[in-house]
Amino acid sequence: MDLNIAGKWAIVGASSRGLGLGCARALADAGCHIVINGRNTGKLDEAARDLQARGAPQVIIVAQDIGSQAGQDALFEACPNPDILVTNNGGPPMRPFEALDREAILAGVQQNMITPIELIQRALPGMKQRGFGRIVNITSSSVLAPIPGLDVSSGARAGLTAFVAGVAKNAAEYNVTINNILPGKMDTDRLRGNLQAQADRMGKSLDETRAGSIAAIPAKRFGTADEFGAACAFLCSSHAGYITGQNLLIDGGLLGRAF
């Protein structure tokens, strides 16, 4: 399917690997110019070569923390008028509720709620003026079914979801959509780290913990970054202009919801 976004400019946060890179790859396949972001220059260089090989007309690297003012300034200096914005950022590590302090809570809210809102504030006016914009926030299935130990992440991402719901309504008449994708158990470094922490906590091997996690998923496997990216690219396409304010759960059926 031609997504009709060839030549569009896309900013993809935290895109040197994992789900962010999966989204960038799908947008590159669609012919978009891509601004990628991360803090590991080696990973960014590798990602840029991959995206160029896939057909991205131009790939710009911004090696900055997008939670900082300097990082956000660098993103929008590289791409002042994005047509597509995919917000993504690292989340807080697993931590028992009792071990959380004020600093950890505020840091998580900054990472997973305030930073995406700030990026949307900068991208949205130009999108509305040009009559086209696609914003996709990568959140988490924990918005719908909180995961013990990821309380800060769950809360911050749920806050973002509620916040942008109203913004999406106000932007829709300008052909600007705002949607959220909620990943379940995707085969990423973050999942592998969480599984290792769970294995250590329960005194089990990583293989045993991984197998138990997969067994609970109706699809009997973890999701991939590329299939996640394909869903993101569709939401960014011209065909998805009537889809806004939605939460797309990609979890292999794990939550077992009818609605």
C-alpha cells in the first residue's frame, strides 16, 4: 500500500534502536525524510545507514537527550516543520513502590509525560497551518493494565494519554491526528532487561522466565519492532486521516479485552 507520505519530514524520538527505530524504518520505507534521535552516536550512525539503505531521502542525526531544552531545540533546528512526530523516550526502571522517592517520580513524569507534550506543542502549530500532521505517541499497555514495579511509567503515560485526548479533538479539523500506540511485550532491550530483573528476583534462569512470559501471550511470541513500526507508519499515512484520539494496543492478545 502506498501510504502517500513520500517526501514528508518525520521526527522520531529515541530511534537509534527498539520501537523507535522500528517506526523510523517503516517511515523510511514510505519515502520520508527522517530525523532520528538518541544518545549513543555509534547506534545512531548504524541506524542512519540502515534508513538510507531502505530509501529515506535524507536522515539527520540528533544526538541529544530530548528531555532537555537543548535536545528539543536541536530536533527542531534539524527539522523546523515536521509533518510527522513520533514521541518516544526511555522509561523509568522497574522499582518497588516503596523504593520510589520524589526525585524518581518527577523524573519519570518528565520523561514520559512532559517531554512528549513539549514536543507536540512545538510541532502542532505548523502542522495545523499546513493542513497536515500526524502525531503518534509510543506509550505502553500498562496504561490499560498497570504493571507492578512500573508505577511511575504507567502513571506518566496514562497522564499523557488523557492530556492529548483533548488536544486531538482541537487539531482534527486541520487534518492533524494524534494517536497513541500501546506496546505489550515487544522483543526489545527494555523487555530483555525487565525479564532479567524478574529472573533475578525470582531466582529463575532467564530462559525459564522468558518462556513463562511467552506462554501467557495468545500469539505465543513477543512482538517485533518492525511490525510495530508498520502500524505506526499507517497511522502517519494519508489513509488514517479519520483516526484520531485512539489507543492502538499491540500485545498479541495478552490483555484479552473485548473492548
